[in-house]
Amino acid sequence: MKTGLFTSESVTEGHPDKVCDTIADAILDASLRRDPHARVACEVLCKDQHVILAGEIGSHEGPLSEDELDRIVRECVRSIGYVDPAERFHADGLRIQNLLGAQSCQIARAVVEGNELGAGDQGLMFGYASTETAEAMPLPITLAHRLSRQLAQDRKTGRIPWARPDAKTQVTVAYENGEPKEVKAVVVSTQHALNTDQSTILNYVRAVLIPDCLLQWAHDDITLHVNPSGSFTIGGPEGDCGVTGRKIIVDSYGGFARHGGGAFSGKDGTKVDRSGAYFARHAAKQVVKEGLASRCEVQVAYAIGVARPVSISVDTQGTGDEALAARFLRGFDFRPEAILESLNLRQPIFGQTTNYGHFGKTGLPWEA
């Protein structure tokens, strides 16, 4: 992005797709607590009062019991805030269908290359970093996440008692010569209680949410759209079907960098869709930290069952010495086993990643 406008969006954990991602990562973490070497590929679908679990789990400890899965699902939904029995989708009224099975023996064999762990699938992943923000992330997605996270926090603390769990935010930033200059537009669509006056929501967004989250980027001339469709009382999986892995741009860089197409949530670290993307972010961030470029995008690609990547490439987008950055990356071990060890991906840490982006947050190993 050199000169022009760029927009990114975020969603709260009450968005129907994020409800599914949250459940999937909770099942993954529960599996890893029992067996750090568990192989997990969990998919979730939510609609009205129905929650459908599907996918594959391979574990030396055997599958999670029906009671454990039931508890995990209901605790996730309850923690998000869907507890109103007057609504179709609420924690105590769920009908849970379990279609989880064992991992394919052919895939399980393919992942082991001799005595070495190979990639869990073929595919390509991207990692990105820049000096644009303190989080080494693009500004539009950083601000959109701040708005969504604060909106959810204010709902949970009771600061805005009219708010309900489902919400989306969107931020448009004007760039000049590759640098962010001004926030031009903000969109906030938030689910709310019946009989909530739209002016109440607008006043909160304008007077509280935007100043608290945009900080020095807040100004009076921002074009603001708050619940532009009007009333938004029916939300979450009652208003729209949710499915795992449909918010991959929200999860990564808000569209500012390229994306390989693979989703993250519900997958253990042998799935390079997740671990490869995390390590590519780590590598890109180190290139920027070392001062080799002010923007860096790293691509890595794998073949199923093969430990070493089929390719690693770096793009500094004209902001640094690409050949020097490429030489620097040769010191990084992109084999799946090495990534699992260096980023501690056999531990149940994935619930921390699910909402408000997998990158740019403190406390995650690939951000260290």
C-alpha cells in the first residue's frame, strides 16, 4: 500500500464463525492437555440451537468422551455470553452432535518421514511484519481489533448493558507514500437488546469507543457508520450460520498481506496451515527487528509428509535488502518438528489465539 485507502475488519467472539473457532480451539487444547502429541483437525458448525462437531482426532489417550465434549461446548458458549434462554442459541439449550472420528491412518503414516516429522499437509503460508505499529502489524487491522476487543470488554463489565455478543468493526486508513496518515472511516455493527435506542449506541461509539481505541488516530472528521442496517437484535448463530475457519483474514493481517488460504483454529501444530503461518510471522518479524527491512512478507510451502519446505521466499516490498534478508532467513529451521519445539506448540495455548487476531498480541511464542 503506497498511496490510497485500505480497509480491514474485525469481529467479536460472539460472531457466529468465531463461536465455532472458539469451540474448535477449546477441543484442541483439551486434547493436548491429555496428550501433547495428539493430532487434531476439529471443525464446528453452529446454527440456532444446534452445534455440530466434525473432523478427526488421533491420540494415544483415546478420544474425548461425550461428557467432556458437552462440557467444553457449553462452557465456551457461556463464556462468550450466550446465556439468555429466550434466544434459540444459548448454553443450556444446545443440541450437540458429535461426528468426530479418528485420523486417517494414511495421513498419520504420511506425516512421519523416516524418524522425522513431516508436514501434515501440502500448502503455502505467509507471514508478515512491519514497523507501522508497535505490534509490527498493519494499522487498519490493529485498530479494528482494538474496537472489537473493547466493545466485548465493555459488554462483559456491564459498561454498556444493552450490548449483546455479536459484533463487527471496520477501519479505513488513508496512506501516503506507504505511511498511514489518517483514519478516514469506521463501521461498527453491534448486536443489542430490544428497545435500545440507536442514538444510545451511536453516542457510545462516538464518545467512548473511538477515543478509547483509536487514541491519536481519533478525530472529529471520521466518517462513522453505526449499525447502518438499523436494528440488530437477532445475532450470533441464531441470526447466521457459523462455521470454523471463515475468518482467516480477520485472523491474520486484515488483507494487507497475502494469505495461503488455510485456516488456523481447530488444528494442532503438525498442521502447517497453522504452525507454518506462525513461524513465517516469527521470521518476518525478526527481519524487521534486525533492521533489514521496514516491511517483510515471508512465504513458506510444504509437501505432505516431507519435513523440509519445498520453498521459502522473502519480499521486503522495496524497504530493505532482499538478498540480505534471504540469507538471514537461512538461519531459521522451518521443519515442523523444529517449529513445534521452538514455539512450544504441543502445549494447550491455542485458546489465547482464537479471537482478535493470531498475530500482534503479547504472550504468544511467535511474537516474542
